[in-house]
Amino acid sequence: MEHYDVIIVGGGPAGSTLAWALEKSAKKVLIIDKQEFPRDKTCAGWVTPAVMESLGIDLEDYRQGRTLQPINGFRIGMMGQSAVENDHEQTVSYGIRRCEFDDYLLARVGADKTLKTPVKSIERQSGSWIINDTWEAPLLIGAGGHFCPVAKKLGEGPGGHETVVAAKEVEFEMTPEQAEVCQAEGERPELWFCRDLKGYAWVFRKGNFLNIGLGREDNHKLTEHLNRFVEDMKEQGRIPSDLPGRFKGHAYLLYAHAERPLVDDGVMLIGDAAGLAYTQSGEGIRPAIESALMAADVIRDARDFSAGSLQTYGQAISERFGNRALNERSSWQLPDWVKLPLASGLMRSHWFTRKVVTEKWFLHQEVPPLKTAAQA
């Protein structure tokens, strides 16, 4: 049996960031992931400057051999209406490919890593967690996404009792012919809201890579909504008519709808495993990064790993993202006051689509980058 201080299940942005933030501590850390890296990951793939700053990423270094698409505007509309184009006149976000981004974050971590290794068993013995009858640690971190095996150990675990966002998307490298006819612009991603306001679709161009997808509050007629959107985008010339491959599906929890416990004795959940995606946009990368940084501070200062000692993590999450009980609990991305006949008019407004939809809901520009003791 090999002993560690902390075992992290999941090598994505949340897990790798936590290990990175703990490197200046004396903790011996192991990351376990069921996949090899780099690995395919379905995700629209955009990160704000605040994320890059919190991660201490040198943009010029990251650009070496990787996709980093500056975003300085958005094209936003309600399906069936004309789009509104907003120019922010500066870089407000970056388009990235998750296969590259996640691999970059994991590769810079010096912790031990065991990849291509599914978690088959998690046992609690004498105050420690035993993983696959091979590794032992007093603290176990769930960072394995929505269906994280560690999350199954807390509360009711993942299941049908949860209100999830279901999404389908595809990402591919365009041929020269496809790139020539594709009218979508890399600097100006497209966001298209469903008429019933229970989801939205997107077209993100990142250099020669194109990501197209649609997410909804539940799985009801998801494929039907997606197919209708794709055909409309083809007719408008926004995307090539010959899309390769199939759309891949995934699910995640929104912060206002998630009811998963964040801590218990010797266990913590971070990122999508904790259900931290922003309620208005569904973005999960920034909450994943920030939850990992907050968890690192708690771990470094905790007198022990009891639920009581770890509870300051839950308090930090509430202070950063708000009290879940007070968050909007109706449909997934828009508050009730928008769900009126005037919604279609609001989506035609340059002020509303820029100041509310993009700057507030999607970019969270009013929230400064997170600075924690773990980064000192």
C-alpha cells in the first residue's frame, strides 16, 4: 500500500489546479485519472483573462503549439431572430481546446500521476481512504466531473434526482474549403438562445477549429433542438454544410440547482464534481479553478481532515459564488424577470446583450480574479 497525504480523483482543470496550488506545501499528492492525457474533451472551450491570471499562465508560453483565440466581441440572438453584434474593443476571453488546455495544466504539476486507471473501489478504513486496494490517504478529493466516483460517496450521489444540463457538441479542424465558406469569426463567438429560454446554442471558431453545440436544462428534445439549430446555421452560411463525425453528449450541474455536499470526513468535492457551473452561462472552468484554489487554502491550514475542519471550504464557496438557497431556481440560465414577452426584445438590444448577457452572465467581469494564500 502506497501512502499519500492527498489523493485527487480527476486530472482535469480542478484536479490539476489543486495539485499545483499544493506544491509549496509539504503534502504528498497523487492524481488519478481514468484517461491518458492529452485526451478528447467535449467543451465549448473558452476562458477569461481572470482564469489565466489566477492560474499564473504566461500567454506567450501557452501559445507555443497551442490554440489561443482572442475574443473581443460576441454575436448574440434568439433563435428565429436576427443577431446582435457587440464589439468589446479589447480581449475579453480566449478560445482554447480542452485537449490542449487540460494537458498543459496537468503537465506542469510535479505531483505523482497515475493515468489510464479507472477508480474501481473506494474504501474507508481507520480514518483513511483506500483506492483500488493500492493507494491510501487521509484526504480524498473528488475532481472527476459530474459522474465522479468520489461524489457517489457523499449524500445521494449523482442520479436522476438532480436537475442537470444536457449538452451535445462537436469540435473539428476545418479543411481549407470549409474554412473558406464558414462565416463564423474567431474573434466573435455566437450565442443563440432557445425560444423557450431553457438553453442556448453556440458556434465557437478557434483558428481552424470549429466547435458547435447546444445545451438545455434537461434532455427533453435535445437532439431535435440541436438538429434544427445546425440546419439553420448551415442555411445562413455560418457553418460548413459538411460537418464531420457525431455530436458528443455530456452533462453537468448548475450551481443554483446542485445539492451535493461539498465536504465530509476526509473528503472534498471541487469543480463539476461539486456542481459549481455558473447558473446563467453553464461555464464550469472558472468555478473549477477557483474551487481548487480555495480548497488548497483550506487543506494547507486544516488542523485535521474532519468534516468540521474542512467546512471552511463550503463557507468560502458560498462567499464566492453566493448562497445556493438564494440563487435563481427556475430555468437554468435566465432569471424570471427576463422570462416575459419582452425577452425577444431584450435579445435585440445592444445594451442588454453586452452589459447583461456577456459582461455579467458569461464573463463575470465584475468579479475580480481570485487571489488566495495558496498562490503566495
